[in-house]
Amino acid sequence: MSTLLVEICLGTSCHLMGSQDIIDAIESLPPDKRGKIDLRGVTCLKTCRKGPNARINGVVLSEMTPERTLAVIEDNLP
């Protein structure tokens, strides 16, 4: 089964701007969706001033919110 790689920046700047809220939102997805996501934490995506940042399917996305992240995930789920 293929999965969607979702990496959330856990660096200090992104953490202070809400990266944990994004992780919590992903973790709260129903099991059928959550099981299709390979969720990983990364230390920095090099765009600290525009955090919180995420990389989904290799694309770095900035100024993420839980809602925006879930929408991108929904559009990219296998």
C-alpha cells in the first residue's frame, strides 16, 4: 500500500508558530485516512520565517495551518 509522506517541521520557530497543532490534526484523522499517511517530524525546512512549514510529497509548503494541511493531504491521498 502506498502512503503519502507528510513531514512537519519541529524546529523552534515552527513549533512556536503551531506545528504541534498540525501534527495533532493529522493524528486525529479517521484510521482509514491516517493509515495512508507516513507522518514524520523534521528539524528544519529552511523557511523559518514563514512557518509553520510542512513538506508533502516533496513540496515545501509555508504558513501552514491545520485546516490547510488537512486540505492538501486530502487532495494528495493515494
